[in-house]
Amino acid sequence: MNRPARLQDGHPLTPATTQIAFTDVTLNLGGKTIIDKLSLDVRSGEFLCIIGASGCGKTTALRLAAGLYRPTAGQVCFDGQPMLTPRRDVAIVFQDYGKALLPWRTAAGNVSLVLESNGFPAAQRTARIDTLLRKVGLPHHADKYPAEMSGGMQQRLQIARCLAQEPKALLMDEPFGALDAMTRQGLQDEVLALVAASRATVIFVTHDLEEAIYLGDRVIGLLPHPGRIGIDLPIDLPRPRDQLTTREDPQFLRLRRELFDFIKASEA
Amino acid sequence: MIPPRAKAALLPIACVLGLELWSRATHLQSDALAPPSAVAAAMVEAVSDGSILVATRDTLASAFAGLVAGGLIGLAFGIALGLLTALDRLLEVTIETLRPIPSVALLPIALIALGFGYRMEITIVAFACLWPILILSRAAVKGIEPRLMEVARALRLSSRDRVTKIIIPAALPRIFLAFRLAVGVALIVAVTVEIAINPIGLGAGIMTAQQALRPDLMLAYLVWIGLVGYALNSVMMLAQRHLFGRAALVGEPA
């Protein structure tokens, strides 16, 4: 029972177990301390957003969670096991979808890469790819190459590729940072729906405070030089969330003010 | 009004006509030059008696065998050196010392070791083709988008999948470009070896014509080699367009 069912309002039914645990994690890169003694518990099924001024180590923290970096000191654990290399059940969505997709493979081919690598039976691949592409709203684009798709579609495709990993945790690095406002809001709602359906744990890095509040069960803010936690806010806004009413909720505005003040203070 | 391809043919046609008129006007008598009409007649003769076709077959066979052998070795090393920085540094001096040696300078050794014939010629061509392919495929692998390598890590692809599904496809447009260059090198080196020493192929054909005091035939061979080279490049261009059509919309290096 380490994957508790989720109520509509986002609270786990059972006392949640910790899925991703940072214990006194320090990372030095090129003689500089990027992250300093970061401790953080992410509960199973939780949607955690990380915000912070640029250069505060948000992306680095995410890469540590993904196993793409190894801590200089301290430990990152996933389901109680030390995270020494990337895991197949932890998927990462990169911001630069244009570089993360394989340009020589079609949409279907890009999703297929995951299925080929984890030994998914070849006979059922096409059906599985269809399901995944339908899930992210790309059912009629299986034969298109990434270069023939819009930015929003490419990011949807990258998400489909990550879902193909059937991840227990989804790590997203400013996934909508390069998209226009309308596309962005649409994708926010789609991600919320996908995550609610899969019950995956999410760490979502963004520099957009409103996005963090809108999506998250919890928002942490990092302070720069070196990166450490400066603020840790639970978000009690009701779910399912709505682009209009949630954003007009007085609670939403209060949280936005609090995070805004935090960012301003951290940059001062 | 005139299609661009026809326009490109105008200059060569004008030159040929000019040469023809000039050689007739001056009643050309030479061991080195011949009127274009005589060259054309010699070419028709060499094609119809099959001698130039046999020579072409010999030259192309050696050139291709050398290209494939040198190309595969170059590709393997290029990919390995592109991926393993430590190995690259270890071999740097060795490679940079071997690479400037003109392939033709190996002729004396190759001749003693392998004698006349295909084997010697193929070896020299392979040596010449190895370097451009090694250098360019190493650069192609080093130039692969780092994010793609990270995706490969994040998905925990096996080393084999990493090479066949990420590295080779990502580097392929540039590797193909390297092969296109190497095709030219292979033809040049093969003909050079034949002219210098090896009694087969188009190069030997030129030498025989020269010694027979047949400038028309000699020039016919030269023109023929030019046509063969043009045809080869056209085939490669066509293959490139066919292979990297739609998928090459992004990241096309050339």
C-alpha cells in the first residue's frame, strides 16, 4: 500500500509513505556548491512544485531526483532505495522538447523507443502507442515527425513518451516554459487529469508562481547560492481545479502574494 | 526560359565547340591534345570494344572495396573516439601522425607486401578513405545533441540500443556527408595508384594511351573519369535526398 488512492481534493486516503527522500543532499559542480544540505520528503502521489529565482538550483534538484546527478554528500532515495542511476519507473520531461525528441522518428516512433527498450511485446506495441497518443490528445498525429508538429504538440508527445514508462514518479522541468499562455493553460489541465488518473508522484519545476499554486499540493521555494529550501507551503485549494475559479479564490491570491514576496526577498 | 540544368551545360558545350574550331583552324598536331571530335570518336571506340568498360569496372571495384574497408574502420574508430574522450586523447598523437601521410607514399611498402593487383590498390584506397570518415564521424558523434544522450540515460537504454537507436541515427546525416566526400577520395586515389604503378583500371588505360601516342584516347579516358565521378556524386546526392527526406527537416548539417 505505498500507492494510496487519492480523493478528489488531492489528499491521500492513507497516511502517505515517502517516495522520494532527499537527506542532507549537497552537490558540488566545478568547485561550486550548487545545492547545500537539502532535505526534502515527497510523499507518494504528491504533486510538488519547486519555484525559485533563476540559478537557485531548481533544475539541479530535479536532476538529482532523476538520478542524472549523484549527490556529493547526502543521499537521494526512491522508495527507500538509494538513487544512483536513472530508473525506468521515474520519467523526466525536459523543457526543450525540440531537443529531447528524436527528429528522425515519427510521433509513434518516439513513443516506441521506450517500449522497445523495456521489452514491451512487439505485437502489442501499436495498440499501446495508439492509447498513449490518444491520452495526450495526439491520436491523428502518429505518423508525423516532430518538426511537423507545433511546440505544444511536441511537448504532449514527450509526455506520452514518459507515460510509456508507466512512471511511479514524473519529473517535469519547466515543461511549459516555452509555450504560449493558452497552450500552457490547456496543458496544465491535461497534466492534472493525467496525473490524477495515473496517481504518479510529480515534481514540477517552474518559474511561474501561479502555475505552481494552480498545479501543486505543495510548493517549495529555493534560495540561491547555494540552493536550499526557503519556503514550504501546503496548497489547500480544492480539486478539481479550474482555470477561472481557482485563480480567483482568495486563498490563491494570498498564496501568490506570499510566494511573490519570497521571490522578491530572495533576489534582494 | 532556359531550365537551370540546361544553363549549366552551356559553358562546357561552348568550350568544346571553341576547342574544336580552334584545333581545326590551326590544324592541330600534338602528342598532348586532340580535337574534341577525335576524343569523342576514341571514346566511342573504347566503349564499343569494351576496354574502357573493363577498366571502369576494375577501378570502381577497387575504389568501392577500399571505401568500404576504410570507411568501416574509420566509422568504428570515429564513433568510439567520439564517445570515449579518454580513448580519443590516448590516440590523438598516433592519429595526427598517421593522418598526414599521403596515401600514395605507402605505395612502395604496399607493393612489396602485396604485389600488383587489387589487394594493393584496395589497401591504399582504404588508408586514404579511413581518415576523412574517422575525423568527420568523430565530429558527428561529438556534435550529437547532449539532451538526446541524456534521454538515452534516463530511459536506461542498453549500450547497443544507445549506439543503434540514438548515436548512429543522430549522426547519420553527417556520416553520410563523410561518405560522399570519401567516394571522391576513393576514385582519385584508385586512379592515382593505377597511373603510378598498378597495371589495371582507368589510370593504367591513360598510361597505355599515352605510351601509344594516342592523345585522343588519353583525353577520352580523362573525360570518362570525369563523367564517372559526376555520376557517382549524383547517385550519392539522390540517395541522400531519399534517405533523409522528411526526417531531415531539423538538424540538417549541410
